[in-house]
Amino acid sequence: MSDGDGLVCAYMLDGKGGGREVSWAELYGEWPPENFIWVHFQRTGAKGRQWIFEKSGIDPVIADALFGSEEQSTEEWIKEGHPRCLSFLGGIAVNLRGMNLNPGADPSDMVSLRAWLHPEMAVTVRQRHIMAIDDIKKSIANGAGPKEAGDFIATLCARLVDRMTPALTSLQGLVDELEENVLADHSDELRTRLGSLRREAIANSRHIVPQRDALTTLSEEHIGWLDESHRARLQGVANRISRHVETLGFIRERATVIQDEITNHMAQRSNQTMFILSVVAGIFLPVTFITGLLGMNVGGMPGIESPWAFGIVTGLLLAIAVIEVWIFRRFNWF
């Protein structure tokens, strides 16, 4: 199978946790199949789009929701894939998001997955590679995969959330590190890392909160093939996402505290600098006044003819500066 033609993988499940891979020839053969089938497509594959609209028997409304229009860009398709759940004609259409764990990618740049679940089949469509799908493929190969539609959607949602946990744990570790360093280091690098952390936490929250709501709605759908055990599993996944949402909230709050600490330190350092400059200016103000007064080019200035005048004035200025320093220290002005 090749992503270029749209088909990433297809499995005929045996109802016991295992299954076998299905080829294009079988997908274009007798339909619908006897057993539950899962088909996973790359959105940009033309052959996959053709099969969905011409062979699958899926309502055109759902097919459009899965693939989007042919003119639609990748960015538009991903943006419109906001997590949500919709019951339609005995099936469920659901949009989900997962962490982008592909090499070199930003985890907060979420991957989008659209799915259609029906008692006879599951169709999932991706734009980027999704590791949670790889987990399901491995579980099927090991005979521990989903058995039918309800089990499939519960497993899919659980694997997406499982893949979120390490990334969020990494964020927690980063904020712990920043809290330890904030008292000793207020460099531009620390502020840059803090800004990146806050942006990532906000970006994750923007996608995870709607996913929690979508899974809660899914767990409450009254669909015949979605039994109480499936609903309980989905509600459990929604609860785990709620804890992730709380974790992101704590991360943002802690990041705000760190930012306040950095801001306070910078303000204190600025105040100290201004204080020192004020003291220096205060010391030199009388001295500058005297030198300015003696520097006037007018007649009658004292000491013009005396060879000792410069030394006397210099000594007087030093004495004034010493007296000022003593006064400042005497009144604890610095």
C-alpha cells in the first residue's frame, strides 16, 4: 500500500482482537464486507477520495466532512478539523487531535484525524503521520486490538491521549527547571524559554479543551453499537484529558509566577541603577555648579592672576564631595 494513492492501511477485524490487512482489490470487491473493516486514508490521495465517494456507501455529507473539498489547502483542512462529535444515520462522525510527535515537529502543532464510525466499518483520514494509529496497527498484529466499532473508537481515543502524556510531562519538567533557575539566572535565554513554554501550553489548551468536550459528548451518545462499557471507557478518556487540561492550567499559572519574578528582578535592578545614578548626580551637582560659575568668561573672576588658584579650587571641590558623601552615609541615603 502507498500513501500516494491514499490508502495508508486497511484491516478486516476478526472480532477477537486480531485481523488481517486488506488490499485495494478487496476494497473494490464485494461490499459491504462480512466482518468489521477499518480503512485509514491519507487525505491527499485521489484514489482514496474516489473510493469513499463511489464505493464505500458513505453518505456524501460524511465523505465531504472526512476529506474536505479538493480545492481546500492542508492548513484549511486542519483548521476546520476542530474536535467535535456528531451522530448521523446510525453512525458517528468525530474530529480528533493528537500531539505531533513526528521527528523535528513541534508537539503543539497538533495533528488532525477525522473518523466515521459505523457498525460495519471505521474510516479514518489523516494529513500527517499519527503515531496513535501505529499503536492500533501493532495491537491488531499482536491479537490485542479493537474487536468492533465501539471498541475501535474507545481504543483510538485512548491511544491519542496516551501519546499526549509524555509531551505534557516534558512541559512540567521544563517549568520545574525554569523555577529552579529563575533566582540565579534572568538572562534573555531564560525569558525566551519561558515565552516558548507559555505559547506551547496555550496552543495545547486550545486543542485539548474542545477534544475533552467532544469525547464527553461521544460518551453520552445513545447509539446501539456503543454499549455501556464503551461509554465508560470514553468517559475515562475524557476524564484523563480533563486532568491534562488542569495540568496545562497549572503550567500557565506557574509560568506567570516565573514571569512576575523575572519582571520584579528586572525592575529592582533598574531601580538600583537609577538610585546609584541619582547619588552620583547629587554628589556632582554642587561641584558642577562651582566649576560652571568659575568658568564664566567675565571680568573680575577671582584667582585669575594667582598660580595657586587652580589647586585651591580643586581641593575645595574634593572637600565638598567628601562632605556630601559623609552626609549621604550619615542619613543612610545610600
